[in-house]
Amino acid sequence: MNARDRDGEGRARSARPRDGLGRPLPYGAQGVERQPEGVVRSPGETVAQAQLLLDAGMPFHAHEVFEDAWKSGPDAEALLWRALAQLAVGLTHAARGNAVGGARLLRRGADALALAGREAAGAGAAPGRPYGMDLVGLVSWARELAGRVEAGAVVDAAAEAPHLTGGPGPV
């Protein structure tokens, strides 16, 4: 492959395989299947698919699912899905050993998710539970994990994966 892979429309797209944390692997290496881009899912499908990926220790791939929802959904929900994508990327960086980036993205995502929850409640949605997700619990999880990451914790993405709707799991 050339140094700059392109998709069918000529946009730069890396064709290199990736590992479970989204790190590029050498061409020809066995990687994990990437999430297709631009998939339009219902909010429930987005939450379910992202949870499967988080549980499998693949937060980078969950971030791509949230990114699809952010880009294809209504503008009023963009903050919610973008915040969830930031949490997934924060977990990715933390699991890769990038404490500064991981903690920063976890906190940025937590702040945005708290704001999204307040906006949803103001619009008449159930406070803190859009699409059954436990936003209060997710914000708490992200802030607590950010603190542990800054203190030097080694992060296993699957073991630290939040449960988006609450219940069993770290949240």
C-alpha cells in the first residue's frame, strides 16, 4: 500500500489494520475488524453496539459508533453523542498508557455529558437518562477514572468499561 491510502471518493483513509485499542498495525498484520463509518443507527442500536465494543475492551471502536450518531443524528443530540465519543477516546488513551491525554479527554467528556444531561432535562427528557443511559453515573465514572489515571493507574479497557445504562459494571 502507498503512504497515503484513499477511499473510493479520494479521501485519505488508512487501510492499515488496527488492534483493539485502535493502534495502527503493520500492513498485512492480523487486526480487529474496524467499524464501518457513516452508519446510521437508532439511538438504542448505538447504545447497544457501543456497549458491546466497550465490554470487549475496544473503546476506540465504540468511539466510532458514537461519532456516527453525533454526525448523523439531530443537532440537538450532538453534544450527547460527542461527549460519549470523548469518554470512549479518553478510555482508549488511558488504556494505551497516555495518562495526560486520557485524563483530559475523560474530564472533557464528563463535563460535556453533564451539560448534555442538563439540556436534555430542560427539553423535557427524563433527567440524566436519555435512551436509558445513566449520565450521572457515567460522569462520576469518568471523573473517578481520570483521577486514578493521573495517579498512575494502569488501565485495562475491558475491566474499566462503563456500563452505559447503569447496573452491573464500573458505573
